[in-house]
Amino acid sequence: MMQWCGYAGKILNVDLSKNKINTTPLELEFVKTFVGGFGINCRLGADLLKPKTKPLSSENIIIVGAGPLVGTITPGSSRIVGFSKFPATGAIANSCGSMSFGFNLKQAGYDHIIIKGKAEEPLYLTISNEEVELRPANKIWGKDIVQTTDYLWKEYKNSGVMAIGQAGENLVKSSMTLIDKTSTFGRAGLAAIMGFKNLKAIVAKGTLGVPVARPKEFKQLYKKIIDRVRTYAHCKSWIELGMLRSLPIGMILAAKGQKKKARQCSERTYLKKIKKRRLACPSCPMADKDVLEIKEGDFKGLVNYTSSVINPFLMLTLDGLNSYNEAIKAFDMISRYGLDSLTITALLDFLAKMNEEGFLTQKKIGYDFKRDYESLKKLIELIANREEFGDLLADGWKEFSEAYKDLSDKMLTVKGLDVVFEPRFLRLGTMEFEQVVNPKGAHVASGGSPTYVGAGSSMEKFKMHFRRMGVPDSAMPRLFEPPLEEMGINVGRLTRYSEDWYTVLTSTGLCARAQMNRFYGLESVTKFYNAVTGFDLTTDEIRTAAERSWNLLKLINAKEGFSRKDDKFPKEWFKPLKYGENKLEFQDFYGGIKITKGIANQLLDDYYDERGWNKDDGLPSNEKLEDLGLRQFV
């Protein structure tokens, strides 16, 4: 029997229909070719998920994976990845989360969980080392996520809890789970899949440990990273402000001319009036999660857990919400139900505009809709409970578009998901572009690069970060050959390497947030991987495993009918965005060139070319599949 290090060496299989649980060994071939987490999820899913499976069906599967660094003290190694066919888009994709669930899953002795079937009655799954059970969930079915998590923590102390709220139970297609009532997990409807399967929660608690193959080498690598973190010039401000440091919402509101609201979400307001304390995932030295407390006003005493204070602050971009108190209260409701705050914010803004323009009247919506807190509160309740007009909205943007075809072109969506990063405001970087080509749709997690909020503004900074991310020397010149020379950088080509870098991080289990992944590069990730597992992979092998994983995910979605025809830029992007007194155009990263449909399509061509995919259909070429050993999956 093989002695695994880093990996637990076991997959936990749960059949809800048959109420059966067993384990199977992790295959060494999968490890060598797909590494773990994201990659092995894709490999398992390619065998287990039949094409054209309905997302809300007993045939759909959920795979939860934790990479080989998860469960160790490697800084920032708490990432878990969920794989399924998502109901909001119909796409097969991975989604990431954090907090303590992955750590406990690995410590309990499992690399992946595969869940299939549908339970006859509501259940929850408990994992405690070798003891794994399905238990009745009648006491927690109908409760919100915070109530559910608190109940389970009383029963299973020091555990990681993944739970759904009423939105998931009611099969809202955009519903998400929360891990430890803090980290979002499963944008595009993972909670609805769990709700359909009558699976209320998964509880993991482990005490077995994760062996490290080369402790001395690991200790040296660990000390080097920790020393870099501690001596980093902005370490203190990152820990003090978290994600607010990288995305100052006040700047966005000030640009809109809303200076009073901008002050509501300033650093000073956050530190003096909202911040209760910070939360960290296991092994994270940055503590980037937030516990907020409203200390005055109508909602005094409300405590909210969130992956970042920017989540409720972003809701202040809605006209009609006027204070951080209202924003935090609304966000807390959304979180408890298990809704997606980004989707709810986008829906409310869209409904308000269409109402004001006379397309969606009071008669159609069902109540006197206004831009205010009470209208938002009512909308949240209607969607979560699938009542009245909320029942249509609970089915997502695709169904909404079908019901109101005359409004579909006005919707800021890609593949049925609302746009997260608006390029007319932030300009066109990889996070904005990647929303178009991501199999899942408008989703920014896998598009991170030095273009994030202007982080790599100079060419030398770009090159430094590109080398850190593992961009091959042979590809470097092409990244600086955009459709027009004045653009400086080719965002289409760069996005391929942003996705691959993200896949390296999520396959090994490392955090993709800027404040942690900035301390890693492909070379250091490879060294950590080898020290923990005892293998001797090269940086090229790790990079190729990531590329192989992304190509396999694309192939899986090709069998669902997805191709270049679905990688569409929203039509609204090519129109000016009225923002306060300003009219913002769709521009390149440096802001000197207006992005036309022709330039956008050229960037798509360049992205496919850099991936080695066919430009006509946007799918992997035969040569690329042969090169990556993926011909068997066609």
C-alpha cells in the first residue's frame, strides 16, 4: 500500500439515493497528470458526469476537492473546490471556497468527496475521521445558514461546516452555500443542487494529520514565505483593512458624485464604526475575512460574518441604499438565505431601471417598486421564498430573459450570470475579459493578473509578475502584441496564463487572493508541492497539469453544446455608461483606445490562439488534445 504524503489517498463516495457511503483509493495517475483540487475534480467529473445531465436531478453530481497542500501549515492553503453542473448557466464548472472545511476534510483522511443521487428526506453529512454518517436534518431544514451553522457547531465543536439556507432549499438557481457562515461557495447555484438532493449541510472534523514528506525542506520554505509576509511593506495595512485596501469602494462612489455615500464606506468608517474583528482561514497569516458589527441606528447589535467588508459596501452602489447600516443589514439577509449578493444587487438595479423606463410596471412586478431599502428587502424575501414575481427571478437571468425577450439585450450577463467587473468603469483587464471566456460565465476568480485594479501599470511590473505566474519566455513577446500597438498589452493572450496560474493555485489548494498569492510564484509553489508530497515534479509539469485541467473542463462543456457562440461580450458594454456626471466608454487597460466589436473579437481570436484552440469554434484543436493526452475525452 502506498504511503501518501500531502494527499490523504482516499475519495469519499456518498450515494444519497441508496443511503450508502464508501471510499475508493485516489489514483496515482490522476495525481501525476492533474495534481489535485481543481484538476482532479475535472478528471473525476469527466468519467462520472454524463453529458446533458439536468443540473437539478439525481444524476447530477457534486465533487468537493482539497489539494495536496491543504491540511498542512503552508501559508494560505485552505482552498477547496466544488465541481458540478450549475443550474444558473447550465455549464459544468468549478467553484472555490475557504475557511476550515478543507483543512478538516484533509485531516479526516479524504482528498475528495463525490456526492450523487437524491435523499428521500432532508439529511446532513458528518465526517469525523473514519466515522461518516448521513443524519436526519429535520431540526435544521427551514433554518437560515447562520442558524444552521451555529446549531451544528454546538453538536460538532471545532468542525468545518458547509450549509445551505432557504434559497437553496427552494431551488433558487443563483443560491450559494457558505462555509463557516463566512466564505461563499458555489456561485451559480451549488446550494440549489444540494437543496434538490435534500442535503442541508456537510460537517467535517479531522484529527489524523497530513504527513509531510520532507519536513526539513518544508520548514525552510515555510520560514522564507512567512518572513516575506512579515517584512512586506503593506502587511500591516492588509491585515488591518483586508480587501478594502485593494478595492476602495469609496473611490467608485465618489466617481459617481455620491461623496456622502463614499464617506460611509471609507477606511475610517470601517475601522471606527463597523469592524468587530478579523477572521483567518487555517494557515493564513493575513486574516482577510471580516466580522462586522452595527454599533448604532435601527440595526444596532447586528453581527455579520463575511469574506470581505467590500461585499456589503458594494451594495451602496445602488441608488436608494443610503447608509452602511442598510447595506450591511441587506447583505446579512442575503447571506442568511444563501443568495448571491452580486446577483441580487444587479437584479435590483436592473429592475429599477426597467421600472423607470416603463418596461417593468408595478402591475408586472406586483408591488410599488422603488429604489429604497424596503423594496430591496421585499425583493430578497420574494426571491428566497419563490413568491410572486420573485419566483421568476429565482430561476435566474436566462429564464428572466426568455420571459422578457425585449429586455434581454439590456441585461449585463454572460452565459446567464451577471457581470461582476464592469470594464467601462475599470477598463479591460484579464478579470473583465475572462468573464466572457470562462466556461461558467461572468465569474472573476480565475482571471486574476497584474491588470487587477491597475496593479501592474508599468511594463516592467507586468514582466515581473508574468514571470512569477510562470508565463514561459517563449510566450512573453506575444503578450505585448495587442490588436493596436497603443494598447500596450494583449489582454486576450494574457488571460490564458491568468487561468493557468489560478488553476495551479486551486489544484494545490492555495489562496488566489492578491494579498496571499503575491508571495508565491510557479517556482515556489512547485517547491512546496514537492516538499509536501515527496514527488519531484518540475515547474513545466505543474504548469502543464494546470493547462491540461483547463482544456479538459472546456471539453466537458463542449459536450454540453458550449462553444465560441457563447463567449459573447454584452452588447451594453459597447454603449457609454452614464456614471454620475460622466459617460464611460469601453476602453483598453491603459484607457487610450476605445474597444470596438472588431477589437473585442480580435482579442477573442488571440485568446483561442494562445490556448491552441480553433478560432472558428473556440474549442481545443486536435494537436492541443494530442499534446496534453486528452484525445480519449473527445
